[in-house]
Amino acid sequence: NPNRKFFVGGNFKMNGTVDMISELINHLNKAGLDGKTEVVVAPPSIYLLQVKEKLTPPAQVAAQNCYTADSGAYTGEISPSQLVDANIEWVILGHSERRSMFGDTDKFVADKTKAALANGLKVILCVGETKEEREKDITMEVNERQLEAVARTIEEKDWEHIVLAYEPVWAIGTGLVASPEQAQEVHADLRQWLGQRVSQKVADSIRIIYGGSVNGKNCKELAQQPDIDGFLVGGASLKPEFVDICKSAD
Ligand code: PEP
């Protein structure tokens, strides 16, 4: 859709070393990305400053998580204002790994989203159902519940700074990519929900990106779906083919 700039995020998760990340960023810098697609990479927090320094704009940097408070006795956490201080533009929030392993409830994700936006960060907000939930036919209920917590917590104008990532849990890191039809169906439903719950303007302008076993081979067909505005890429963002994914809408 020409009204929505294609967006590709690379989520390195807890992978990499100083040397390996330096190589990845060099590769990305040499890829000749023309700025037609918005590209954002999310290294582990210890490498954020290294990536920020080495990555050539217009590519941008995201943290993989943040806390709600600005500062204080929260050992191990990073605040939105610290990310802003380090010139980090984006933060991923609500990733399924954080929801399932680190206690990120719908409410906690919504509160983190509000805090991040209030500090001027942009947010890649992740939602998605598990395999069991899809089999029980409650895919949209689950995605709506996760989104509703955020809709209740932020204002209409805030949505401008959010990219919504639909990441079915059954597709993350499994090699089981959603079919273009499966992804398109949920993306269209999410857009419709936003139109009713938030505003038509937000529904029409928000980028809804797909995540879950996207690779250099399957990205082109997914990118052609009318409501798929980009990707959040885990495993393949650590490989040279990430560049092909960044160019999948060209
Ligand atoms: C992710 O972690 O956001 C993700 C989509 O992972 P993968 O591409 O490895 O499935």
C-alpha cells in the first residue's frame, strides 16, 4: 500500500558478539538500502551503542524491551529515557518471548508502551496467538485482548508512533511461516478492529507487519498482501538474507 511505508525490523534476540554484530552491520551498510523501506535493527542491549555508532542512516536502531520508570532501583532494567539519551529511536514491546517467559502481561506491555511513547520512542508492538489458541478458534479474541489493553492506556494520537507486529507464536522460530492468506486475514481483521476501536485514520495509516519464520525465500509473496506492511524478522535477521527481506517490497 503506497500510503504506508514498508517496514522491516531485525530482532537479534539474545544472539551475537561484538565481532559478529559488527560484521552484520557492515553487511547491512554495504547493502545499498535506498530508504524506500524503513529498516530497524534490534540488538541485545549491550550492543545498542555499538550498533548506533556503526549503522548508516536511514537504518535505525531498536531496543528489545524497556521498563516503565525513568530511573531508580530496578536492577537489570533499561528505561525509555536512557534509550532516548543514547539516541535509540525504537523499542520492541510485547514480544511473545517476553510475554511467555518474563512475565509481560497485557497490562504491563500497555504500561511500557505508554512510558516509551511519552519519552518520544517509537514502538514495535507485538501481538499474536499460540497454536492452542488458533486451534480453539480464538485467534482474534486473543489478539484483540492484547491490543485492547494498549488502546485503553494510550491516546489516539499515540498510534502514529506505533508499528503493530502480528507474530503468531506458533510461527516464531519454528520454520512454520503463516501462509500469505493466513497472515493477510489476521492483518485485515486487526486493521478493521483498530478502525472501530481507535479511528479510521489510525487503521488506514498504521503499519501492520508480520513476524514468524520469515526468510529470504518466503518474504516476497507475503509482501504482496494488501495488509502486510513489512516484517519483524528473528532468525533470518542474523544472516545475509536479511538484506533480501529488506528489499522484498522493491
Ligand atoms: C521474532 O522473534 O520476532 C521472530 C519473528 O522470530 P523468527 O523470525 O525467528 O521466527
